[in-house]
Amino acid sequence: MTDIHPTRAAEFWEARYQGNDRIWSGRPNPLLVREVTGLVPGTALDLGCGEGADAVWLASRGWRVTGADISRTALERAAGHAAEAGVGDHVRWERHELGVTFPEGLFDLVTAQFLQSPVPLEQDRVLRRAAAAVAPGGTLLIVMHAGWPSWQDEAPFDVEFPTSTSLPAALALPEGEWSVETVDTVRKPSVSPEGIEGFRDDNVWRFRRTGR
């Protein structure tokens, strides 16, 4: 794994993972599954891979995956899950604080699922680097929360939710080199820790690199 020096962001995420046996569900993100199913497997980069559910799912479908995350604990769990699923040799795990360091190379698929953080993250810069890492003919897939859950009365921290138009503007993709394949808002059920039922909206963008 690539190493980094501890920062506030690294310490926050490491403490969060170490404080829980499991943070995420272990299932791949449904919008990743929806958008990637049907693509020809190749090389994939999973940014903010967490405990590895998306990377493991991609590897099980024939992708050769690089999973990048800021937390060493998360990456160790992800490697264990990949081994349990029999795809450990199809995934490379790298430790990066995105915005400071970034995986090298070009990929047929670059996926960024919910790169939204309660600690500082240069989101626009990271996503522009993500676009630059897409190989010709490859796909950039971005999924972000569009707002707080319906049951959330007060914002627990400051965050800017990208809109269907603001994110493409921030990416500043070169004209003539990209095509837009998906722009969508999806509403999903959401339940508060106290059991209050509601919903949350997510935005999804899929771009295809047509040239370089």
C-alpha cells in the first residue's frame, strides 16, 4: 500500500474505521451496479473505496481494480473481503489522501462514489484528476448526495452538494473530448438512527471519454 503522512483528514477517517467493526453495508453501491453493468471490463480505479464493496464487485465481474482510500484500516478490511470473495489477485490497494496524492496511470473506468467528507477535501480538484485518469474510450462515473436526508432537521457539518449542472461546470471537461451518457437524480429510502423513515436524493453522472 502507498503510504502517506497523517493529517487531520487521515486521523479522522482512521479513528472512524477503528471505532467500528464495519462502517458500510458490504454491498456495492446500487448506482455503480446500474451504470457499470454492460460495460466491457478492463482496468478500474475506485476512489474512496472504503471497505472495498465496490472494488470487490467490480473484480468479480472481470475488472482489474485499483482501490484507493485514506484509511489503512479500511484498506486492510477491503483486502480481506477481496480475499474472501476469491478476487484478491484482481485488486490492488493504495493508500492516498486524495487532493494530496493520487494513483498513477490511466483506467478504463474511474468511479467516485460519495466523495463528500466532514473534514476538508478538495472535491473539485480530486474530480478533475479523476477525469484526467480516464483512458480514451473510458468512463468516468460520479455519484454524490444531492442534499441531506428528509429527516435531517439541521446540517451536522458544512458541505456543498453539487447539482446536475454545477458538477460538470467544475469538471471543465474539454469540449469535443467527452460525451455525457447519464445525468440523473435518484430518490432512495433513508432511515434515521432513531428509526424515522424518509428519503435521500442522489445525483449520478456518467461521462465517456471520446478523445484525448
